Amino acid sequence: MIPFPPARNSICDIQEGFRNAIHEFPTVISTATKLLQASVPLQIPTVVTEQNPSRLGTTIPEISSLLSPSLLLLPPLPKTLFSMMLPQVLLALRQQNITSVAIAGIESHVCILQTCLDLLKANLEVYAISDGISSCNKEEVPIAVARMRQEGVRVTTSESWLYEVMMDSDRPEFREVLKVVKATNDSTREGLGKLCKSSL
């Protein structure tokens, strides 16, 4: 059996304080929950950050309720730095020999972009999950995505990335991930229409 690539999920700043401000916030939630649900059978570790939680609140319950303690590289991390690449995150990546990171969350042109740039500087493969990234102003999203592509980030979708991690339908984990994909079919289609068409 081909081994899974050493990949990691990054869930960036999906917090209560942003709930009514972010363009298509429910779509971001739906995509992030899909990634987290599929991470269990695939055993993909996750890092979660919270931007200035004393002002913006903690991670929303839709996300925090799905965080598997065994798959969290670190407890959810409060930060004031825009990038998720805190020293303890970089150390955890190195210790776990993680070479590939997928990122979803907010905001595309600030925390997501700066995290992607820092991950690239650390010589990691970076996947921006386009149906799981947004901003307060929807017009920021395609500009940020274009910059990410220009810098070498691999812009993809949640479903595409999950299948790339699996590589083979003969895996025993495939059926569990397929259940997640089928259960989120409608929300994925809707998310692609709302977030990805403006990212092309």
C-alpha cells in the first residue's frame, strides 16, 4: 500500500467574531468541517489558530466540536501575528516530518496569504483550499488567490485535495472518506459556485 503523504490541515481563525462579517462564512464552515471529518479516517493532523480571541472570540462550535484531540498537533493557538506560522507550529511541523499543508479559513488576503508565504519559506508544499477561503470583502479573494498562485501555492478544492492525499481507491479508508464527500455533495457544489468562481 502506498503510504499517505505527510500532510496537515490548517484551520485559520474561523471565530465567532467573524461570523457576520465574512463573505459566505457558512461555506467556509462547511468546507472546514468536511476537511476535519475526512481527516479522521485519513489520520491527518490539524493546527487551529485564533486571531486575538479576547476581541474576536474563540473557534466556532461547528469547528471546535470536530477537533479530534489525537489529531491536533497543538491545542488551538491564540495569536496576534497574522500568519499561523508561530514558532511552536514550525517546531511541530519539523518534529512530525510534515511536508505538505492544506489551509482553509480567513481572511484570504491577510492571515491566509501570510501563512502561505511563510509555509513556502519553510520549503513546504502549500495547498490553498479555494472553497474554504474567504474575506470580509469578497473582492479581496481573487486578488489574494492570484498572489498565492504567483508565489507557488497550489490552489485547489477540498475534494481534489482529499483524493490527492488518498491516491488509491483500494485503501480501506476510501469508503469512510467517500461517505463524507457524498454527505457534503450539495454544500460542496454550492461552495464552489459561491467562492471558487471568483478565484479563477
